Amino acid sequence: MLKRPPISALLAALVLAALFLWLLFGDIQRFQSEPPESQEASTDSLPRIEFRQSHASSHQPQLVTQGQLEALREVTLLTRRDGRVAELPVEQGDSVEAGATLLVLSRDALDAQLERAEAQLELARAELSGAADLRRRDLISQPEYLRLQSSVSVAAAELAELRQSLDETHPTAPFDGVLDRLEVELGEVLQVGESYGRLIDDSRLKASAWVAQRRALELRPGLPVEVRLLDGSRLSGELSHVARRADEATRSFYIEAELDNPERRRLAGASATLSITLPERSVHRLSSALLELDERGQLQVKHLDEEARVVATPVELVEADAREAYVAGLPEEIRLITLGGGYVEPGDRVVAVPEPSADSAPDEESL
């Protein structure tokens, strides 16, 4: 005969079953009356960045390069004939005007040769004059008459050469300047082509330098140039020449600028720093640390679009110094990512927080 379970055990089992059914049907009822929670991602899971409003502004970039100064006009003086130094009318360091005699060479037999050449020319002309009358009467042949004409031409050429040689015994200054070097003494014998001095016109100076090929396209004659000297003083002028062809070894371009030197300071041959003022550009100013390289090695800047998504825009570096960079190629106004840009990629949606300022605390913006 089977033994029945106690009544207390049956009662406990019924209570547990009822409790289970109540819990089960109660949750179903709640699920039917309340919608499930949204599965959209919380803003807490989005990366946070800081940004600031950046507005484009006009900027006058400067191209700075190292160069050297030279006198605008400088010439090494060379003799054009042999001769002994007879006079030195100008001393080393003297200022001279164009056409002033710098040196006098001895004439030696030049005067006698000149008198003989003048006589030869006079004789040849007289013979030709008499032959002309005979030729009209057919008393001399045409070849004989032409020979006499040739004699006049030869005598005239010899006389011109001797007169030129006479002029070359006292060479003159080709332009206003200073006789910077005088390398001969009285009585010294000079040969043709030998140097006897150097003439310099430093009332204006020429600054020369080389610039990288990527910057040469920005240059044109007429741009303002300021030259800073080693003592801190400055001279002003303008760009006068930009080479049309790069140097084969360095791929850089040669440039020249002309400068006023009203005080006639002794600056020719000195080194200097050239600052060339380039045409105005519309740029954004930002920290150099915010510049990045894309996959092609092009500079880019990250900023936000209207939906708080990251945008990377290629830029051109116009100018940079130790504190900031000036870049072109961005829209007129942007929300520039200033913090956290290294952790986000183009297209990412972010939580954007305005950059802290001295006037206001940051105000979180979930966009």
C-alpha cells in the first residue's frame, strides 16, 4: 500500500507553483504594456574631442632666405695696351666721376707714329684726288684707281688705331664710383689685359640668394624686400630678378634684389638675411601640432562638419614659425579640432566640446 505525502509538503509545492506562474505572467504583461528600451548607442560611447571656431584672415607671408650683398656695379680695371705707368691722378679710395682719368701710361713713340700716319693719310688722299681727274679722261686704268682708293682706306684705319691707342694711354672711369683698389705703382710696366685696380659703385646694393624650387613660383620682380644685416640694421628694396632655370646641382633658383644705400655704408661682400614680402593670402592660423600627413604625404587638417563628424581637408602650408602655422585651402569658417584629433578618423561621429577659454567654462555639446 502506497504511502501518501504529508499535507504540508503538498501545500508548499502548490504555493511555489503559483508564485512561479505569477512571476511569469506578470513579466509578460509588463512587456506587452511597455515598449523595449532603445538599442541606439549612447553618446557616452562616442569619442570626445575639443574644438574651436576658426575664421580665415588675410596674411602677408614672408619668404626668408640667407644671401649676400654686393655693389650694384663693380668692375675690375684692365689695361688695353702695353706701357709704363707715367701718372697716377687718382689715389686708392678716391671717389671719381664717369669719364675721369684713372691712370696715365707713357706714350713712348706713339706721338711720332701718329704724325706719320696723319701724313700718310694726307698723301693718299692727294694721290686719289689727282687720279680721279685722270680717270675721268681715261688716262689711268680702273684697277689703278681702285688701288689708290684702297691706300686711303688703309691709311685712315691705321690713323684710327693709333688714336685709339693714344686714348688707351689714359683709361677713364666707366661710371661714378670709388677706386676701391689700385694695384700699380709709378714706373711699373703693364701688359695688355693686366689688372690695375677695381672700381665700385655702392650707392645702390645688390642682394643675391638662392630659394627652393617650391617657393620660386611665388616670386616675381617688384616684390618688396627687406634685408637684415648682422648688426641688426635693415635696408629696403625690391626684387629685381628671378632666374628662369634652376641650378642643376641644388634645384634652387637664383634671385637678386636692389637696395638703396644712401649712407654709402661699406656693405659689399657682407652676408645678410632677405625677407621677401609675398602677395596676401587667405589663411587659417593654428598650432603646427595640428598638422597631419595623409596616406599620400599631403598635409591635412581635421575639423568638424555640421553633423559633428570628422573631416580631413588637405591644406597648403603658406608660412610657419616656432609658435604657429598659416595654412590655405580650408573653408572660410571651420570648427577646428584642437584636442583628440589623433584618436578619430574622417567620418567618425564625436562628442564635441568647445575649447576652454579664459572667459567661459567648457559647455558640452552632443551633436
